[in-house]
Amino acid sequence: KAEISQNSSAAVIVSTRQRGNPLLPHMRNVIVTYRDDILPDYVLGANTCAIFLSLKYHRLHPDYIYERLRQLGKGYIVRILLLQVDIPDSAICIEELTKVALLSSLTLMLAWSPAEAARYLEAFKIYENKPPEVLQGIKDTSYQGHLNGFLTSIRGVNKTDVARLKSEFGTVKDIVQADKGRLSALPGIGEKKAGRIHELFRQPFRNLK
Amino acid sequence: MSTDSKTSLLSYEKQALMDLLTDDCLVVLGEGITYQNILLSYLESYSDPGTLLLAVECPEEMEEWLLERLTLSETAVVPPKKVTSEIHVEKRTDHYLQGGVQFISKRILVIDLLCKRIPTELITGIVFFNAHYVRDTSIETFIARLYRTDNKTGFIKAFSTNPIQLNKVNQAETCMRHLFLPRIHLWPRFHANISECIEKHKCEVVELHIPLTDVMKNLQMCIIDLLHFCMKEVKKHIPSLDSDFFVVENAVGKDYFRSLKKVLNPIWSHLGPNTKQLVQDIKIISQLNNQLLQCSAVRFYEVVHKLKPTGASRSSNVCLWMFTEAFGRLLSLSKERVEQKEAEKIELSPKWEAIQEILSEIKAENKNGPPKNTLFCVSSYATAKQIVKFIKYGEVSTLAEELLSTQRPQKDLQADIPPSEETEDSRTTFGLEESHNIRFLVEKKYTMIQEYLTSLNPTYVILHDPDLFMVRSLEMFRCRRPGKPLRIYFLVYDNSIEEQRYLTQLSEEKKAFEQLIMMKGNMTVYTDQDGREGTNAMLERGHQGLKFKDLESQDSRQNHAKSFPKVVVDMRDFRSSLPSILHKSGMDLIPKTIEIGDYILTPDICIERKSIVDLIGSLASGRLFQQCQAMCNTYRHPMLLIEFDEANGFSLQNYSGVTDAVVTSSLQTQLTLITLHFPKLRMIWSQSEYTTASIFHELKKGKEDPDVGAIETVSKESSIISSEFNHSVVNTLLQLPGVTSKNYFLLARKFANILEISKTSQERLSEVLQNKEEGRALFEFFNQVENKSKPDD
């Protein structure tokens, strides 16, 4: 189809009906082009599109979204319903729209400000072809990165504690072998945290059963 | 000693025991008022094979003590038992049928109730603890509901030691309604029975009101000025802040910062970086208060000195308060205090002088005769260490050494205190010789404080820092040992923040009790509040949020109660409150250990539930990606449920903010990536468990129940960490360099724990990992002394 090939441009294609949406001035990281002949509000890639809905608007015009979704039909693979949460008691609205999204095969995204909404749209465009590595656990492979990862995986231990432990004990080996008393004597590490650190290093890998 | 503890009960304890035996009730005790003896006598009477009494989530130390005492007891016919996950599920029912007193965690109990592993109708009674935290979504509430539905004759009792928490927004009534308790019994310190008892066995109290030195007074003023300044600034940024709560008088309180954070959490994202910084600064400044009273002049100077704006590091985050006159004074005064060439002239902590006098008084009294024990109660380990050094070497040399050590790294200062071993002794003596007969107790709410005091057997107690819990505990301790003298030296700085804090603590507790007494008088107790008969609304199940069009079907549902829709729930998710809400809303739960997803609603719908904290964590670790992948490969309708909690507000921005650029580190970008990679995955954004329950009902409408058999076959194949191993330890293990999801099991099978790995040679590690490089990386991580950069405080 003609539309598909045009979709693969480098820009986010914005439907002209979106003009005046306060999120548009926040779109600074991608190129934006307007068109008046696309079904969704935003075309974010060859197979990605988004419909935008402000909850405030939805409350005033409850039928609008149903009509839009009917028009949208079944095109695109990644289909986003981007909601801007701009009313205080949003629970019932969101519940209803969750159902709507499920029935029309849309994925719901929530933003709490025009800037946040813009960031979502930009991210969809920019990472259109991003491989999943980022999601598969980006690991900081420096010594410090491993150290942080290792110690902060213990519940309650934060990076300040990591720095304290390191400067007090010198090596990781000494931290692992430290007794509870010395751990709990460190500022910021109470008896409880010390107990957890101490215990985890001594807990057997294997489950008893 | 007689094991029949009934005879040794104090008069109030006897009364409380009587109450316990007659009513389903909530027992509330004041700070430091002990109840373990009441509980022991009570449980003794139920240690019989013909009964089954469950003590749910008993505080650990107390549980140990009760287990030991009940085992030794002559009155108890059967020994007490503990239900743990190590008892195989098939043997669980037999275990319960053995009767007597059984200690159990709430998670195990709720699952066993649901799976009918426990003969609910045979339970004689249930005892709950920490009732002040019980809300509609608590697991305790769930347990009480399941229990009362099938058991109308058994009893329920609950304990609370936190009247202040209980007095907040109807908490007491809420708790009583949810646990089916028609009565409440209050035991404040001013209860006639208790005060009479304490009056009869009075401690000898020496109150020492120590005046602050002029310099200290001035410093205290400076700190208060600084707090004023910062709070005024914050107030400017957030005009909506409740002015009653946001005052300096509160800010000196103990847990103020925590409650301030709680108040600010819902709006945290809307605060600018400067406001956030100010809030952090309030914390730092209020800590200065403690440090002023606790630390020696030298140590205090060091702390203040560290705060000084140090050009580059602070310039980006200008802290206005550091440029106030008050801070200038704070700096110069604390500096003057120590800037003497000789240590003799440095101002001494006034309490040290008092301690010296007290110690010599005690010494003089005990010249002849057997040695008697002195107990120091202090608020921190650091204080204890200071006192030890001071007793050992005298005040001047202690200061002199501290002075020297400010120029050296901290390590040297602590060098002469041996690293404490795990023995009881050094925990309490802090390296002081036995001959001094001095022990230390670092302020902490020991559940079993009475036992601890008995073991330390003090004749003299020096309360270095005023602490309500300790005062009360000592009063109770004295009551329990009639005839044995006990003298308490109560040290407090006159007109100081610590004095004020102590008085506030006292009056707050008093106020809470007075209001609870009022409430008790006016409370509406429904005739069916105990849930034993009639139609208690708490026992009704069904979905209140159902729309009118569903009413019909709901009616027909009530006619055949068995027709509730079924949901499979991952066993691990019973820590959260969603299962309870789902059950209440009219769903039957099937607990199961499932490897993919947390909730299976239909044969096609699988849901992974993530609280925001979990979401952030699992996105960063890559676990969410794997979970989504597994879900998408297995189910037709995989869903990610993002569950917010009311305390922190319904907004993702509260957690991550919004950046100007698109960066992969932001939560929003990561969610975008998840969506791009799993177009099939749907998102559910839920503000509370109730919304979630309502959405679940929608999703299940007209759909089949999940096929339990099919889920089981799925679970075996695709676990990320094999169920052979302990998840949390292996998670930590996976963080180590050289360890991956492909080789971790080599280590986990060869070594017992992380400690053992840390002691292993490089050669051996390489051999086990079957890889030289990985072995080297792992070994170096443990043994490398990285260029010692100072932590950035």
C-alpha cells in the first residue's frame, strides 16, 4: 500500500488533526511532518502507530475514541493507545480504556504530562530498530559496576553503603568474610542490614529439598 | 525456678490473662509493657493434643523464647511446634492434626487454608501480632476471613504494642473489624493495675539534669536556625504543605524525616531539584542535633567540617543554608571548641563528667562485698565505644587521640577495639575487661528485653540517653524481681532537644491511649462483629464494582456459591495483597508454583504483576525481558500488570522523572522497548489492588477457567534459575564477573555459599568454571584492592 512505504521515513508523521496538542512543542528529538491522510494520530515506524487520548477530553466526548478505533481497523503491528492522565480521579476511565485497548489489540501507555507523552512517541521512533540488548540486562562491566551490582542485590544495600564497605574493608573478600559486629558498626549499616549481608554470603546455594 | 509461671504473674498480667481467656479481643500495650508472660501462660493452657492453636507471625525473638519455655513447661501436655516450608505439603495435614500450639508464618497459613491442607473447622484459635498494621489488604485480614468462613466456634486474639499507630485514622476500629474482634483491652503505663505494681516495686531513680555548656547551647541554636531556614525555603516551594506538621518542633523528632518523606512522596516528582536537595538537607541538619549531644567536641567538629561547601562538588547544587550566618557560626563555634593546642583545654562532654562521678560513687559503695553489675544504655555503638575508651584511658587522652585521628584515616581510631566476635560477651562489653563489671546495651527495641536484662543482672543502670522504652522496661524488670535493688541514673541534657523529644514521646503515647479509651467508650460494635453467626459483611464475597448489568449474574452466583471463577496464583505472589482482594471480590484462588507469570486467568491469559519497584529492578536486570519472552511464547494473551501503590501516587514520573532527551536509562524508554519487542504484550496500569481485581473480573467474563494441568507442564521447562537453587543467593552470584546464566550452576553445585567461593584460589575457580578467563575475573574481583578512592560523602 502507498501509506506503508511513506511510513518508513525518518520522521514521525503527525496527523493534522493533532495540531494544537500541547505535546507537540515537546517533540524535539525527532523530525515531525504533518499529513492529513493517515488513520492513526501518529505514525512512528513502518509498523508502529499511536492514537492519542486525553482523559479530560474522553470524559467530555466518551464516544470519540470508539469511532477512532473503528476507523483505525486492523493495520500496523505495534499499536499504541497513548493516554494522557490529566484528571484527578482517573481509575474508572482507565479501567474502561484498558478494556477497550484489549479488545482492539492496542497497547496502553500512560503519560502524566505532555512532555512525558512526547518522550514516548519519540522513543518509539528512535528505537524503531533497536536490538533488545538494552533490555537483556545492561551490565556495567567495570570493577565498580560489578561491585555495585553484587552488593546492591542484597536487600536494603545502596550505593553509599557499597562505598562505605569498600573503603572500610579494602577487598570484596574481606567484606564477604566480615563478622556481623564490624559490619553493623559502620555508619548507615544498622544491625538488620548487617545481618542480611552477613547471612546472604553464608546462605547455601542449594535448596534443602 | 518454678516452671509454673502462673504463680509469678504480676497483678495486671493476671487480669490481662483473664481478659484473653474470655473474649475475642485486641490487646494494646504501652511502650515497654511486656506481655510475653501473659502469652506464655495462655499458650500453656492450650498445649494439648485436643486443641490446635496457631500463633501467626510471632516476633522472632519472642517465638524462640516461647518455643523454649513451652518445651520445658510441665503444664504443657504436647510440646509446641513450628510449621515451616520444610515440612512437605503432604505431611502438613498430619502435622496440624497433632494439635497443641503451632507457630506459623502468614504466607504458609494462607496457602494451607486455601488448599484445605489445614482442617479449618478443627482450629481452636488464632493469635495475631503487630495488629496495628492490619488493613483491608493485609494477609492477616485474609486469614481471619478464611478462618471465620469455615469456623464459627474458634477464637481470635490480637496483640499490638503501638498505640500511636493504632490511634491513626480509625486504625483500631479497622483492625478490629477485619479481625472479627468485638473487644479491645488497653494497657497503658497509667493503668491502675500497672502503676500500682510499679509503685510497689519502685526503682531508685537518680535524675541528672545536666546543663548544656554555653557553646553547646549556641550550637543548638544555630542548628535550629538552620532548620528554620530550610523549612521556610521548602515552604516557599511547596505552599500546600500542612503547616501544623511542618514545624521545627516536629523536625527534631526521631522519625520526622521518614514521615516527611511519606507526606512528600505523592508529589515528589513535581518538586524541583532544589527543593529535593533542601529536603535532604533537613535530614542532615536534624542529624546534627544528635551528633552535637552524642559526639565529643572533636568528632562533632569533624562532622560539621565535612559539610562545608567545597567548591566544585557543591557549586552545582548550591545549598543556600550554607551561606547563612547561622552556618557560619556553627562552623566557627565548633572549630573554636577544639582549636586548643593542648587536649586538656578542649571542652569535655558534660555527660562524661557525670559518668565519672557515678562510676566512682558505685565503686565506693561496693568497696567491700561481691561485685555488682553496671549497665550502660546508650543510643549507638559509637557512643558505647567512646565511653569504653574514656573508662579505659581517661578523658584527656581519649580526646587527644581523637584529635590526632582527625588527621588520620578513621581506621586507626578503632584499631584498639578488637573486632567484635559473635560472642555474647563482646557484644555487651565492647572490649572492656571483665573486672569492670560493666555491660552495654545499645538502644534498640529488643522484643525480649526482660530476658536480656535478667541475663545481664544489673544493680546499677546508667541511661546515657533518655529513652522511653528503656525506662519502662527497667520499671517492669524491677517489678519482676521484688526485693532486688535497682538504681537507675537517668542522664538528660537540660533544655535540650533530647529532653524535648523524650517529653514529646511520653505525651504522644498518653494522648493516643486517652483517645483510644474514648473510642472504646463510643465505639459501635456490631452484634455480629465476631463473625460467629449472622451475616457479617466482612465475610461476604463478591465484586462490588460490578456494573448494574452484571447484577443478575451475580445473584445467580450467590445461589451456587461454588461457581466463582478460578484463577491460578503463583505461590510467591502471596506476599502481596492482591490474592486477598481477588478472593474477597469473588474469585477462587488456586495457589501453585508457576514459572511463567504470576496469575493465570484463562487458558490464554497470563499476567506478570510488577510493582513499580519490581518493574524498575527487573527492567535493569533483564529479567522482565526474559519473563515477557516466556509469556509471549507460551500464551496467546500475555499481559504486564503495572501496579502502583497509593502511598507513592499514581504516576510513573514520580519514580523516574521526565528527561529532555530520549535515553535508554529512562523507565519510559525501557517500557517502549518492551512494547516494540513484544507487540502481543498488553499493559494494565492499575492504581490499586481493587482496580486490578475489577479488571481481572472483566477479563474473565465468559471465559474458561485455566487448565491447571497444562500449567504444570509449562513450569518445568523454562525456568531462568533452576528450582534446585535458592533464587536470592543465585541472583547475587550472577552479579559477579565471570559468572553467567550459563555457568552459575557449576559454582552453585561445587561450593556451599558465596563465602566459600571468596576463599577459593584462582586455579580452582578456573577449574570449576572450566574457563581460565572467567576464573581469573572472579578471583580478581574478590581479591583486588582497587585504587583507594575515598567515598564521596
